[in-house]
Amino acid sequence: MSLTNEIGNKGILIGTTILLLWFVSFVFALTQPLYWLGFWAVPLVVLLTQLFTGVFITAHDAIHGVVYPANLKINRLFGILCASLFAFNSYDLMYKNHHAHHSNTGDNIDPDFHSSRKFIPWFISFIRHYIGWKPLLLTAIFFNSLLWILKIDLANLLLFYVFPMCLSTIQLFYFGTFQPHSGIHNNKYKSGTQDKNHLWAFVSCYFFGYHYEHHDNPSIPWWRLYRAKESLGKLSA
């Protein structure tokens, strides 16, 4: 069975669901007074962090052509939308760097790798490779438009926009880049993998802790990586 037939419309339906959940949660969070939300502001931050991560993961799947393989133009447009919603990231830059990562995993020319193998310098290098002045400028314009034109409360913007996006960035980096590539892995993809625990793998980073499995077959969408984990079995990292 071809990839197009196997995935069908599921990828774009799942991606659209994530976008809708993010949008509804985001609008709700920005428009509710904090005193009214009370304790529920905490799980709302957690939810938005997870949904921001889902939006980015969907952009990542578009890079591999698996959001909508039946029509790669629609697939690309979906990827551009998702990348833009996450701090106005450049889809084209993401595409270039991510394919370079897959082609040169763990090498000096791998944009997702840092030879120090230390979290902070690696994280800074990661951010510098993916975020330039244009995304920062556009994010600042968007933030101030919400603040001054739509009159969204500053506290809500910081708590439900800036904070979840920053947490999501750390989540994506730690579970999707640092943890699977920080050790010395003697396999052809130079990648480790989480022990099989599908619930934790989903919660931590949409199954991207199963990272060897992703490198072994990048055409598998995130929502089927757990099957790849079960097929490959336990990998010695």
C-alpha cells in the first residue's frame, strides 16, 4: 500500500483538529479575566503548551510530506500555516535545516547538533539556527497588536501566549533533539529512543521520544510512531 493511500485524509484531519483545539483554547485563554480563571489558569497553560507543541509537530510532519501526501501543495500550505502560528517560524528554513539534520545526523554540519553535548549551549545554537530577526519582529508586532488594538490584557498575553510558547520550545528541544542525540549512539542514525511507554511518549512530545524510529522511517507521521516502536522492538541505545 502506498503512503498516500495508507495515510489518506487522516493526517490533515488530525492536523486540523490540533489547530482548532489550539485556536479555541488560545482565544478562550486570552479573553477570560485571570481572577475568574483562578486555579484553572494552570491546566490551561499546560494545555496550551501541549497544543503549541502539536502545532509545531504538524509543521514538522508537513516537512516530511505526511500531513497530506495526496496533494503536496496543500501539505506545504498547511506546514506554512503551522510554522507561522508558532512564533512566525519560516517553513522554508525549517524544511532546509530539518532535512540537513536527517542527512547529517550528529555531524558538525548538522544544524540540530552541538558538539558540546551540553544543554544550554546546544539550546542556544538550536534557537539561532531556527529563529532569526524576522520571526522575532513579527511576533512582537502580533503581540502588540493583541495588546493595543484588541485590548487583550498584558497578563493574559504573557501567561497564555509567551509562556506556553517558550515552554513548548523547551519541550520540543529537550525531547525531540537533546535527549535522543545527546548520548553516544552506535547506530546508523546516531539516535537514541525512549523505552516503550506510549502514554508518556505522547504527553512528552507526540511520540518523538521514539526518535530512532523516526529517523529509521521519516515518512511515518507522528500519530503512527508508536506502531514503529512496536515493530522495531527494544533498541539498545
